[in-house]
Amino acid sequence: MHDLVIRGATVVDGSGAARRVEDVAVSDGLIAETGRGLSAGRREIKADGLMLIPGFVDIHTHYDGQATWDAALSPSCWHGVTTAVFGNCGVGFAPLKAPDAGYLINLMQGVEDIPEAVLAEGIDFTWETFGEYMQALADKPHAMDIGTQLPHAALRFYVMGQRGADHREVPTAAELQTMTRLAEEALRAGALGVSTSRTPKHRAGDGRPTPSMTADAPELLALAEGLRRAGRGVLQVNSDFGPGEYELLRQAARHSGRPLSVLLLQSDKNPELWRETLANLKAGRAEGLEMNGQVGAKGIGILMCFDASRHPFLDHPAWGALEGLRGQQVAARLRQDPALMRRLVEERSNTPAEKFTQRMLERSFVMDDAQNYEPDLNDSLGARAARANTTVWALAMEALMANDGEGLMMHPFENYSGGNLDVVREMLVSEATVMGLSDAGAHVGLICDGAAPTFLIKYWASQRLRGERIPLEFLVSKQTRGNALAYGMPDRGLIAAGMKADLNLIDYDALGLLRPQIVRDMPAGGKRFIQRARGYRHTFVSGVETLRDDELTGQLPGQLVRSKAAARVV
């Protein structure tokens, strides 16, 4: 008798094949068989009218610290994610010499907007080596499987000491050999890859650039050599792709013999650069190199409300009178003191910082209950202010005062230069891309994109009105089987006999995103944006139900995923 049989579901199996109605049986954590009229199960679920898809694989999260204190790994746990990979963008917490924890915390705070106090209180640093960090993760139960990568910044700082925090410092030949050895050891211990950051956008909380920003060819090749010797893992890179950058990464990819996975997005500063990067990735693939671009499901934007890390009035001299108050308290105070509200709206200092905020507001949008993630530029605050002969400041105040002081605005700053998601669609449908950029667990007070898998399969397959949609079967495959294979996890992401029983049974018609909200549930009372979903009837990890009717069951079947050796590179 099977442990579980799901009967009569509309199966979208992760392969990209057309959907079909059939039964799926699970035994001992694996999919035992699929078809019609399967033998009985100890538990049976009647799934007529429901859709069964593989569990989502999210390869770009930043749960490096959160995974040590949060068994659920929210918000991913509410969005059908059954495997989460972190250690991205060169930041993380191993290897680590105990006195150096403060620097790695400060770096994570600056790069990924996770408050220093949260990390300092939440993480119990009981490890030094990367293998010991992985064991600490393995020892803690989780609601989903997790995997991690060796972060270049932590490795560099561990090997070079304080010199390693300065990207201008060049490692010695001996230090390069040590980096190679430690990279190989981490990969053999199960790291899914080695990650690095080469963008000036990434800075520590104290303002210093990320340590790996200008690492030259010998240092990158030292990491590549570790990948080559281990014969496993991915080289994950966050780069702005300036002159000569692609050739340097191509050299590293060729030397390692392992996949290269780079972030791919549109920047307002150079809106066409992503096309050049994608063309280079395609050229590399044509040469036989494994390369892909990690792309997002939507525009990348910050959320603003009175409780968020950022809102338009935060730097106004008059805001001091409201410091420490929460959204509803701010609204009540401003209703009681209209003169204070007028000061915030009307008094301008014309400082560079304020002028920057005004430019940002001109391309910002109200985020109401409809949650329009592809708004028309005619609905921006700037366009509306021009039509109504008012100011963006007045409209921003009106927006934030809505819902009793819990109103939301959104400012898309990447993937939205043209005022629509057409470029995102181009990225999504490319054979040279995989799903990434959810950044779940990071930018907690500004961005809430951990809900990306839910958005991907709902918006792009059925809700989009401003352009072409994408077939659901393709989208599911992209977020499941495609990501699993890209990160060396061939046992998941597909509904077929013998595969891991990571499954989502969803009410697709009801599937949707709830409104983002600020909660204060992190260590040290830290606040963050979360976004929940509706429509997930059941989520299973290795056949164990972790979510039922959008609520966690409390079961923690998740395991640490360790890399496995590929064919030896010679």
C-alpha cells in the first residue's frame, strides 16, 4: 500500500509536457508511480479540479543566517518552495574565525539589508570551517530542503585576514593556494557552488565595497581551480558586466569545467546591457560552456510605507516628531496635527538627497489591494501630479496615510525601464536563463520578492493584460526541473516515478498573492516585509505535508542538500 495517493489531479509535471489528469502515488518519500487507477494509499486526496506540480526550487535566496534560527524559512514556505539555495552573491558566514563574525555580519547587513542586530542576536556561531557550518544547518530541522554555497567574501577574509576586507589588496600565491584548497574542501563537503560579487552596488554596512569586487584573474582562477578539482558545483556571480568582465568570467568557467550562473536584469543606468550579457551567455553555450543567467519574474522594486526601512519623509527634519511611531500611530498623530503634515508635504530643503527622492517618487506607484505589478507610467505619481496640478509629495502622503497609515507604494528600479515587463518576458523565455533573483530572506525592510514563484505561475500564465503571456507548463518547468538541474539536483523538480516527492497541490483559480505587510518577528525585534499566498491546498516535502490550506502543519522534513560529484574534469 502506498503512503499517499493523489487522485484525479491535473498534473503539470515539470518537464514542459502538456498537462494531463492522472493519479500520483508516493511511498517512502519518493514518487512511486503515476497513471490512472493506482492501488490504494494509507492517505488519499481527491484532487478533482486541483493542479499538481512539483515543489519549487529557489536557487537565489539569502537564508544564510535565518536558516540557523527559523525552521519554517518564511516567506518561501508559503509559496510552494520545497528547496531553497543560499550563499549567493559572495556573502555568508563560513568559513569564519570567531573574532571576525562582526565583519561578516556588517557585510551582510550592507549587501542584503538584513539588520546587524538581527544577525548578531539570531546566529549562534558554533563553526569555523564551511563543513562545520553545513553540519550546523543539517542538525536543525526545516520545513524544506536547503543547500548553500561557499561565499567568496567570507573565504577571502578567512584566508587574508583584515587585508581581505579591502578589495584592492591582492592575495599572495600561498593565499591563492589556500583559497583553492578550501574551496575544494567545501565543495566535497557538499557546497552547491562558489559565489562571488563584482558589483560596486554591494557595500558593507560601514560603506566599504564588497571584498571581491575587483578580484583579478588569478583569484577567480583559484576559485575555478577548486571547482575543477572537486568536479562539482556552480560558479555564481553578481556582476555589472563592465568592459572585459565577460571574458574574465568566461576564462574562469572554461578553467573550472563547471556551470557559470550570473544575475541577469535590466538596469535603468544601462537599459540595453542585459541584451549584450545574454548574447554573451548564448555565445558561451554555443562554445560548449555551461552558462546561464538568473532572471526574475517581475520588476524589482522597493516597497515604501511608514513602517518600512525607507519612505519619502524619513529624512525630513520634521519627521523627528514621529520617530519610533508605527503606521497607525503615525496616521493618528498626523490627523491630530495637520500643521505637521503640511510641513512634511510642503517644506522642501532641495538637498541632493531630497532631489533624489523626488525623482524616485516621480516613477513610483500606489500599491493598493489590486497589487498591480505592471503599472502604466501614466499612473505614476509624477504623471498623476502633473495632471492634478499637485506635487508628488502630496500624493505620496495620501498614499501612505491610506488604510489607517498602512498604505503602500512601490518604486520599480530594475527590470522596468520601459514601463512594462516586456524585457522580463524576453528573459524568461530564453533557453539560456534559469529562475533566480527572488532574494528571499534579504532586503527585508525594502523588498519582498520571496513570493516570486507564486507570481510567476499565476501572473505570466493567466493574469497578464499588457502583453503576451507564457504557457503554464513552461513556467512550471522553469521554476522546478530547470532550476534543479542547473544546481546539480537531478532527483527533484519532476513528477515521475523514482523522483523525490516534493509536490504542490494547488487551487489554481484561487491562487494569488496577499498584500505585503510589515511584521516584527525577527531576533532583536527586527522588522521585515512578508507576503503570503492563497491557493496552496497541500505542499509535500519528501512526501511529508508541510502546508495545508495555506497554513504550516508544523512538520519539518527538510534535509540539507549536498553536492554530488560529476564526471571528473581533466
